[in-house]
Amino acid sequence: MDDNVVFYQLSQKFVSSEIKIPEQSRQVIYYSLAIGHHVGVMDCFKQIIEIPRAEFEAWVADLPEGNGKRKLEGISKWGEIEINSTHAADLLMDINHSRRMNEIIFSKWLGILAACLEMMLNEPALYLMGRRT
């Protein structure tokens, strides 16, 4: 059994944000760059959180049924997930629910994860990878 769940965040943008690029063109550029990840380009990610697997799975088990829980269960089921802007709102809702239910135990890593998800809402090209180690 694996010991931890690690989340990595896209840590580098390849397109200058100083240049005014139309949104549709910017998304095409980012998508084409993201494809490189799937052929082995991992150096654009940085580790942001490492959580004991048992702690992570206990947290996920306590989440209400829904899209956020199903997404996170993929780490246990498949070993790795991608979290993008389409998942951010559902996951933030689950995190906020968890914080209200149990502030002390999970507050540090949940806070980091929540901050990353909030950034995704503002910049849809950002994404996270979660995986068992």
C-alpha cells in the first residue's frame, strides 16, 4: 500500500502574460503546451502538498456524495488524477464543508489546496495533479 498522496501544481507558464492574447487563442496555446505533460514533460510541476494516504482517504470518505468526492476517489482507484478549473468549484465547496466540520486536523493542507483551486477559478489554464506515492 502506498504511504502518501501528493499534489503537484503547474508551476510555470510558457506564454508571457504581459502580451494581450485573445482568450480563445490563449486557451489553444495552453492546451497544446499541456499535451506535452502526457508525453513525459514533468518539469513544469512543483509539489505543493504531501498528505498521509490514510488521512487523505479518511477525509474523502467523509465528504458528501457528489462530483468533488468522485474526482478525489480517483486517486485511490487509479493512482493519479488531474484537477482542472472544471473541478475547482465542486472541490472548494467540499473543502469549505470539511473545514467547518473539522478545522483542526486538516486545516493546513486543506488551506493550501483551497488556495490553488481559487487560483484556477481566476486562471483556467492552471491545474493540479494528485497521485499516490
